[in-house]
Amino acid sequence: MIASQLRSMWLVFRHLFSRNATVEYPDEKPYLAPRYRGRIVLTRDPDGDERCVACNLCAVACPPDCISLQKTEDEDGRWRPEYFRINFSRCIMCGLCEDACPTYAIQLTPDFEMCEYDRQNMVYEKEDLLISGPGKYHDYSFYRVAGMSISGKDKGEAVNEAEPVDVRSLNL
Amino acid sequence: MPTITIDGRQYEVEEGQNLLASCLSLGLNLPYFCWHPAMGSVGACRQCAIIEYKDSDDAQGKLVMGCMTQVRDGGIYSLDAEPAREFRGAVIEDLMTNHPHDCPVCEEGGECHLQDMTEMSGHTYRRFRGLKRTHRNQYLGPFINHEMNRCIACYRCVRFYRDYAGGDDLEALGRNNQVYFGRQCDGKLESGFSGNLVEVCPTGVFTDQTFSRHFVRKWDLQTAPSVCEHCGVGCNTAPGARMDFSGRDENLRRVVNLYNRDTNGYFICDRGRFGYEYANSDLRIKNVLIARREQVIESTGRRNDKLHREIEPPAALEHLATVITDSQRGRRRLVGIGSPRTSLENNFALRQLVGPGNFFAGLSARDLELLHTLDHIQRDPRISIPTIPEIEDADVILVLDEDIGRTAPRVALALRQAARNNQRDHARQLEIPLWQDACVRQLRGENNPIFVLASSAPASLEDIARAQRLASPAAIVSFAEQLAARISATDQPTTTDGVDSSSTPLPDALEHLLEEVAETLLSARRPLVISGCGSQEPDILAAAGQVAAALADRHGAPCATYLTCPETNSLGLAQFFGPGEGGLEQLLEELRQRDSVDPPVTLLLLENDLYRRLPAADVESLFDRAAEVVLFDSLLQPCSRRADLVFPASATPESQGTLVNSSGMLQRHYMVYEGSGYIQESWRWLVDAVNDPACSDVGMDSPAALLRQWKHCHDVTAAIAAAVSCFRDLPETGPDENFRIEGMKLARQSHRASGRTANRAHWQVAEQAPLTDPDSPFSFTMEGVQYAGATPLQANIWSPGWNSNQAIHKFQQGVGGPRRGREPIPRLRREPTAIPVLLAKQRAGQKPGQFCLVPTWQLFGSGELSNYSDAIAGLADGPCAQLNTADAGALGLEPGGRLQLRMSGAEITLPASVSDRIAPGVIGIPVGLRAAPDLGAMLPAAAEIVRIENPEPVEPGESL
Ligand code: SF4
Ligand code: SF4
Ligand code: SF4
Ligand code: SF4
Ligand code: FES
């Protein structure tokens, strides 16, 4: 019994000489890896177009149901969210939306400093979420691999696609 | 019943069924693509492979296709055996080599049979490194989107479109793995059932274009069982709604088929599927409107047109309550005008408020007479009203002047299946199971006889009819009368007296047919007579009744007779009136004869566009004679211009109520979502008015006081059942608001519904309590029982692993059977009465040189509500006068010419359209058009052509 207490005291004492894990936040900011799960952004593809195709997968994956969006289709044939809203006052930063997203559009960032006096300010719309770069995934562009044609990418021009079939030919 | 063993467990299965259907009936999961419960098997996709063992000693077994193999008593099978799983996985992997990377931008995603089957087969990763074949898409019209890359060549689309629905403009083009499913060139899919491709295609090749414009995933759609409001067939539907962009209101996103074996099975028509958009129309009324005092300046509005402004509902209700009190004191007369396009509940509430003597049907006397004639025929014990499967079972069919493909489209689709009964009989003889679709269709055998007599060629019957004759309505009536006489005459010449010599002699073409039709009908085992109100000619109905009765007498069994009603609740509305009562003309006459001492009249107009019922002048004069007009409606329709007070009424998917279809079935539709603004069911406005303090004088003994007892829709339903004896089975249409399953309500939303803490967050981040629903067995949220399999109230067809509508087999009593928990649909309980001697009325005959004007119908264009849907509105043809080619030639009418027609009391000028699709001596006038709603009100009539305006010949060389 006494031995165990002495051992505990020794362990505690030893920690006096180990490195500090805590820092003097906010004067000093700790390093957060790029994969840290903080404030959510919507990214753009390498060509600078909105990545989000309004597929709704993030919304359905979200455990507190704090993502809401509506699909619309642009003149250029792309699907886009007409609005895209995240209620950060509900978000639990679980990252499931990012996991679900088939286009790498939605990404969590290392920014966790989201304090507001008014909860209403925690509701972010697409304009607030959209950043100008591709985030963590630099090269991926969904429409380059998808089969839908959009302006500037006709049928058969996506990655791994053959020329469109001419039904009137013999197709041997 | 054969007993089979699957993976070591024994099951009893239906005799003669295939293994795939048996497995699904047993609740086992076996992937498939090309098999369809209504269309049978062709064995094209090889996805449903299972292992069949010779006997219990056979350890290896052989691979068979489940959909192509009949169950064998004592058979031993395995779904789980490794070779079968591997085979199915390989098939999917092969299909997916060409599949585009589209799921996120594919409208099918989340309810995609291909996704489900891929999951089920365990295929997850594309190993194939070759190129994907691609296709260009086609423009297929305003209903359907085409994305051919996604095709897996299961052939379901063409099998439905061509083989099942008789279309010929969609086909499998090209060859080998490049086969293409589309039209020869861009253009609208012509079939009126094209929308079913959306549900039949297991992938996202064909998707709903109207839905895509406001797309959400299936899991986000809130739904409840509903009934299609676009014709009298009463197909069951599952409308889906979702919060709109504003986060305040919900709107309707789409309508899909809801399986009900007796009314529509797996399919609905395009009017029913794409007509829903009226509910989102800009013309929706969302607030209470009151007429402004100031006069409309003559140049901007029509005479007596009123401008409106919004007022708060309590003020409007107080006004209505005052009017009601005044009427109780005899200082005002309240007149109610009902409607065939809204529920019994709304109609009954109005009738109860104003009293039966002041309640009018909102139909012309002619329309009511038609309905009463129809009702009378249906009451005869010799007449039986067939369900859709019974129609599909008929072996000889007679269609009398009803354009069934346009007035009751789903019935026309059933007729197509009936045409193949000879083939099926042949297959039975050869012991070929009926689900062997390709084999059965190979069998020789003439179509079952379908005889069509019509004044204008009906849609989509030509290719299956044994004989189609175009003749004037009068000729068709006398044909039918002589036919009835001949049917009863054979063997019993004594019973024929009085039905013969007086009738008009038939044109030769009909005379020759008479014998053949009579003989064929007499030799039929399950004859079916089809007619309806479409000809707007009571004599046609009466004559159809005579034929059916004669057949029944000869066969000693009731004769199946399907008579169409024009609107979703026409037959229900007619039950409130005795013969000869309740027409709008009668109301007009009463108002005309009003003395100056009589109290002023307030018209309460229920969801009805009177300009479709009567000539415009009569409608104006009706409104002129009323001191005040109060309108309850969902849309700003023409009558709203004359209304002093307008209350916003709910559309069918926004309300609960009962509709009576042409077969007399009582069907309840439930509220799918709450209408926006102040929208509520019309009967609730009336109840609110009676409960207003300004109405406190209405004594408890007054009939209007009954309204005070109504809180929930089921209360009104029960009151109707108590008050009108033919509706006594109404409460059986569905449970009341206290219905619970294990203490819980049924959830309208799926368990995956998303965004509930974000949908409204932009205008209020603090969540509000979810909407409660005290009026129905449903909850508005995902709280409650999900996917209750054992009740037909479940409208979201989903089951674990089955996200697409193919999950329906989990809700049926065996594949193709009735829904689980579905009781027989209650029907009107009418007093049986024999068909009276319905001798053709002596109508003012047609004078020589006169033409008979008959109504013609459009699938897209004749439906009142669907005309307000964007996709459909663009398809309606304009008003015209259709004339037979020979007649046009004789008259010297040139293409592009116009006809001026004179009837008794009216003259109209219409552009002429010349074709062979209309009988000689007859002029077809389109009815129900939004552009010319009252054309139908003048029909049928005799008219002479006063003037022909041929287009000015353009002089050669003349410059413009
Ligand atoms: S999952 Fe990605 S692409 Fe889909 S809606 Fe969400 S952010 Fe957009
Ligand atoms: S058809 Fe199904 S599997 Fe194919 S892209 Fe669409 S959702 Fe995905
Ligand atoms: S278009 Fe659809 S239904 Fe037709 S073959 Fe292709 S996958 Fe099957
Ligand atoms: S047949 Fe009639 S009830 Fe059925 S979907 Fe079509 S319009 Fe609606
Ligand atoms: S479903 Fe059996 S082969 Fe296609």
C-alpha cells in the first residue's frame, strides 16, 4: 500500500521534467494537422468551379441534420446547390459529411474558433462556406470523370471514355 | 402447394410460379433487373442466378436463372452458394464496366435499383481498366430526361413501352454492347404512359424532368397515400413534398405510382404523374382575398371584374359568419355550388351549411343527367363494375363512343392487356407459364376481339381493335340498341317487342358489323362493355347499359361494364342529388325568377370553374344575380374575378378527403404536406365561420350547427356516412386520427430525412417544435412507425437494401398480390334498381345539311387542374373544329381555313382541322381547354356551317 503511494508520487514527480503538452492559448496557437476536423468549407475544383454538385449525401450523412441544400441545374449542365446552409450551432464536427462527399467539395478545416454572441450568426450560407481553392485535394475534378456532359466537356471526353456510339453505324 | 428447400429451409410456394418471384414473395433477397412483376421474365440480364440441386445427394448443383425456372415440388435450391454469388457478382461487375461515374448527379441515386443490386451482389470496386462506351442523349419532350450512358440494357423500357403500353416510338437501336434505347430522332415520347419509364427503368436513363427542376432525394420526400385527382379512374399515388427554398413552406416535388392492385397496379398515366405542378402554380391562392371597393377601369378589366386585396382570415370569417346568421334569420339566401373535383367532405360541409334545397352540383343539367344515367346503370344487379385486373381478364370488349385513352387512360392500358388473353389461353393450353413473357408473346393467336364504335377515333386502340368504326352518335346509339335486341333475341324472339323497327337504319359499315359483334359477345366468357360520359350523350350510356343488361340476361351472370366519369369525384357528387335536381340551369332559373322582396343571394362557390360548365354568358348572368360571391379554391381561376371574397383551399395532396371513382370505389387521400399561407380544406373554412362568435345565434337545432361538432376530417366522413345511406361504408376507407401502431403514428418522413436543424435555420436558428398532425394517423416528421409493412397507409415504399420502388414486393401479399393489410376497397352502397327502359329520348333530329358537334378529349389539355401544370400546359392543342377529310373536300375547305358554326342560340368560329380520325357528318370540338373552357358546354349539338373562311391565297410575286 505504502509502496503504491510512493510509486504514484514518483511518477507525478517525474512529470515535472517532461515537456508541456498544453500551450498558452490564445497567445500561442498549437499546431493542428490539415486533417483536423474544424469549421467546414466548400471548395472549388482545379478549374476554379464550385465542386459541390448538390448530391445531398453530406446532408443525409450528417448526424445532427444541420446541412440543408437544394439542387439546381445551371445553363452549362452542371448541378449546383441553389443554396447550401450549415447550421454550425448544431454541427458536431464529426466529419461524416466530408466522408460522404463524392466530389471532395465539403472539407473540414483546422479552424475551430467559432464563437458568436448571437447563435443566428452560426448559420452559414454557401457564400460564407465557399473558398477559392481546392482545399486538401488539389487535383480532383468530379466532372472530368463523370459521364454527364457539361459545357466544355462533351460525351466521350471524360477520363476513360470512348467516343460516343453512332447508333446508325454498324458498330462491329 | 409445392414445397421447396432454399438454403436448407423449407418453404411452401405458389404453384407454377418462377423461382425469382417465389423468393421475393417469401421475403428473400435475390437481385434481378429484367424481370418485372407486371411484365414477367425474359431472362436477359442473368442477374437472378441461383443453384438448383438435382436431389439431396447432389453437392454441386447447376446454375439456373431464377426468373426462368419454374418451382418444382421438392426442389432444392441455394441463393447463398458460392458459385451463385460469384456469378451474380460477375454479372454486375460486367454491367458496371461501362457505367458512368454519375451517382451524385443522377436523379435515380438513392432510389436506384442498380445501386441496390450492386450493393446486394457485393461489387464495390471497378477493376476493369478499359474505356467506357458512351452515348449521346435525346430530347424526349417535357416529361422525361434521357441519360443513355447509364443503361444496362435490361430491355425493360422497350418491353414496357412497346409490348405493354403499345407505344411505337421508343426502341432498341444499334447492336451488341452499344445498343441504344431511344427514338429514331429527338422528339416527345408519344405514349401517354411514358412517365412509367421513370419507375420501370432500373437505372437513371429515364428520369422525371419536372422533378429534376426541384429535385430532392427520395429519402427527403415526405409522403402519404393519395388519389390522383386528374380523372375518374382514381389511381393511387404517392406524392412527395419537401420544404421549399424559403424554409417556410413546403411544396410538392413529384408524384409516383402507389401500388393498388384494383385501381392501378404498377402504372399510372402521364396526366396523373406530371399534372401535379398545379399545386405549385403561381396562381395558387394562399391568403384570404377580398374585393376592393374601387371599380375596375373599363379598359383594363372586363365588366364586373373585381380586384382583390389580402385580408386577415378572422375578418373574412366574421363577414362569412354574419352572412350565415343573416341567412338563418331569413335576411339572406345562401346558395352552395359544389364541385366534382374536390372531396365528399368539402361538398357535404357546404350542403350541410346551406341546406340540401340550396345546394347545387356545380354541373350543367346535361352533365348531371349523364352522371345519373351512369349511376342508374351501375345500380342494376345485372351490371358488375370491373377492377383493373378484371378488365385485363376480359375476353371480348365493346367500346361505345368513349375515348377511353384520354378520358380514363389507365383503363385503356388495362384493355391492352385484355387484348392478349387469347394468347394467354393458348399458353395455358401448351402449359407455358404466363410469366414466360417472350414465349407467350411468340404464340400465334389473334388479339381478343375489341370492337370500337366512336364518333372520333379514340387514342391508342386502333392497333388492337378488331374493328373500329367511326359513326355519328345517333348511329352508334341505334347500333347498340339493335345489338341489344339481337343479343336478347337469339333463342327468345318474344322479348324483343318494341326495340326494333323504330330505330334508324344503320349505315352499311355498321350493319355488317352487327352480326359479328353480337355473335362474338354471345360466345364470350367474360365480355366487357365500355362507355361513359365522354360523348356527353346520355343515349350512348343508356344504349351501353342495354347491351350489358342483354348480355347479362343471356349469360345468367352480371356483365362487366366500365363507364367513365369525367372527374375525380363526379360520381360521388352526383349521389347528393336526385335525378333532374341540382343543375346550374335550375339555379339560374330560380335566380331569374326571384322577386324583389326576396332576400339577396350569397353564392358560396366550391372549387369549381363554372366557365367550364356553362356558356360564359350564363355564368356571368348567374354572378350578376348574386349579391355576393364567395369562392373557395386552390387556384385563381376565371371565377375568382367575380368573387367578393376568396378563401384559399387546399389541393388534393394538401388535404384529407374521400373521392368516389367511376367504379363507385370510395378512396381516401391523406394530407401529404401542409399548404402554405392560410391554405386549408374548404370544409374547415365553413366550420371556422360557423364557430365564429358572429354566428353564435345559429341555434343548435339548425342543420348548420352540425358543423360545430367537426374537428377532424374523419368527423366529417362519419357525418356523411350517417346522413347519406349510399355512403354508409365511408368510415371503412381508413382509420381515424386515433389510429396507432404500437402507440405510434405513421411517419410521413423517412428515417433518413435530412436537414431538420438547417432547413429553417436562416430565418430562425432556434428550432421550432415540429408540426403536429391531430387530424390523421400520420405524423409530419420522421417520428413514428417507419415502413409499416402491414398497412396500406404506408406510402414510402422502402425496405432495407431496397431503396427503389422495387421494394413494393415487401408490401404485397405475394408478388402481384394485394397490399398487405388491404381490405377490399369499400364501394358506394346503392339501392339496386333495374335499368329502366332507357329508350333513346326523342331529340330534335339533325336536319339535312347539319353537322353533329361532338366533344373530343385531350390527355393533355382537357383536365382542369393539370392544365395549370407547366409541363402539360405546353402540350395542349388550341381550340379547333375537327372535320372529316371527305366532308372538308365536299365543303371546299382548304388547309388553314376557319369554320363558322351556328347552333341553336350560339355561333362560334374555329380554325378547322381536317383528318380521318373523325366520323363523316360530325364535327369534333375539343372540350376542357384552358383557352376555351366553355366549348364543351354547348355539346352535343347540331350545327350548320354558316361560313367557311379559307386562307387568303398568296399571290405569287406579292411582297409582304
Ligand atoms: S456531399 Fe459534397 S457534393 Fe454532395 S451535396 Fe454535400 S458537399 Fe455537395
Ligand atoms: S443509374 Fe444508379 S448507379 Fe447509375 S449513376 Fe444513376 S444512381 Fe448511380
Ligand atoms: S434504358 Fe433503362 S430500362 Fe431500358 S434497357 Fe436501359 S437500363 Fe433497362
Ligand atoms: S388514369 Fe386518371 S386517375 Fe389514373 S393517373 Fe391517369 S389521370 Fe390519374
Ligand atoms: S431477372 Fe432473371 S435474368 Fe434478368
